[in-house]
Amino acid sequence: MTVTSVPELFIYPDRAALNRAAADEFIRCANEAIRARGRFTVALSGGSTPRELFAELASEPYRSRVDWSRVHFYWGDERAVPPDSPESNYRMADETLLSHVPVLPENVHRFLAEEDPGVAAAEYERTLRDSFGDALPRLDLVLLGLGTNGHTASLFPHTLALDEKTRWVVAVWVPELNTSRLTLTAPVLNHAATIIFLVAGRDKAHVVEQVLHGPYVPQDLPAQFIHPDDGKLLWLLDQDAAGELK
């Protein structure tokens, strides 16, 4: 394995401090990108920890610290459900963040997850190509979570998505969940300028230790595939999630 980035690890005493730190980093990335290129591109994640981050960003003082009209929102993955489903990552982001800040509707690039998964994946790849051209997308920021089984985005252990090298977006059948998911592939995720793993909770402590310090077995622990080609990799953890790190 060739590792192209060294993770930067930050541990916070509780979830509130973790969320504030993540919000600060989001705002820093956003303002830096807007100053440099006039826009900020971010891929959001689902889950309970990002929900808390999004609520933080929608509140003051964070809400006033970025020009939301220049932020373009994408998603790292999505469930194969309509946008009004309680399971939808888009719906969660809309309820907690997007509907509370002055984002432009045309800058919200959701998966059309109500369609056939294969069709939705192909359409999302076209969306990325419309935004970034035919070169591999260079997202300014990718937010990722970590499952207790080592998955991140919808890169689940021993699924076909892990072997994808050319497509940017795939539909993947996840046997353990008996459902389909849509996900950006590792080449797209790893081409981001900054990647943040945001992990909280005692139930994540063992898998955090395995991913960061265990043997390199990415088919078992897909989060180990995440190493930016030319960017920063940040792990932001609360004290509980860091409990088994030495």
C-alpha cells in the first residue's frame, strides 16, 4: 500500500466541542475556497453526528461567517429512497441546515434517489461532470462518518463498490442491510482537497482503533481506502470515540 497522506488526529472532550471544531473547519475551508475560486464545493454525509454539525452551522455565529450563495452542496452517499423519506440523507441536511441558510436552490445537487439505483448513479455522475468537467472532481471538502463495521460513505465491506476505479458514482447492493445505496467511489473521495472523518460515541472506539492502527485490510474496513491523493485528511473524534487509541 502507498499512503499519500498522513491523517491529522484531533480529540475533543465531548460532542459539543467536536461539533464546534468541525464547524470552524467547515467555515475555514469555505472561506478559503470562495476567496480563491469564488465557490466552495462540499460533499455532505448522513448520520447523527453530522446532524449535530449541520445544526451548529445553521446557528450563530457560524451562519453569518460564510457566503452561502457561493456554497455548492453534494452528497457522499445516499439511501435509495425519495427525498421526503425519513431515511434520506438529503432530507436530514435540508431540515437541519439547507432550509436555515440562504443557499441557492440551483447549488443543491442531491441524488435523484427515488429513481432506479443504477439510473440515479449515472445521473449523479453526469451532475458531477456538469459541475467539474471530465477531470476527476476536486471537491473542496468531503465530510465522512464511520460505521461500526468500518464502512464510510456507502463503501461497505466486501461490496463491489470497493473495487471501482473508473466510475465516479455507483449503486451498490448492501447484503447486511438488504438494500441498495448510492455512493461516490474512493477515487472521487480521495481527490478532495480536505476530508474530515467526524466520529463520536463509545460504540465507535474499537473500529476507530482498527482503522487507524490495525492491519491494512480495506476490504474488511473500507474507511482504510480513504487517503487523499493531494489533500488533508482530518480525523475529529470525541473522547469516547478515541477511547481505545494508544
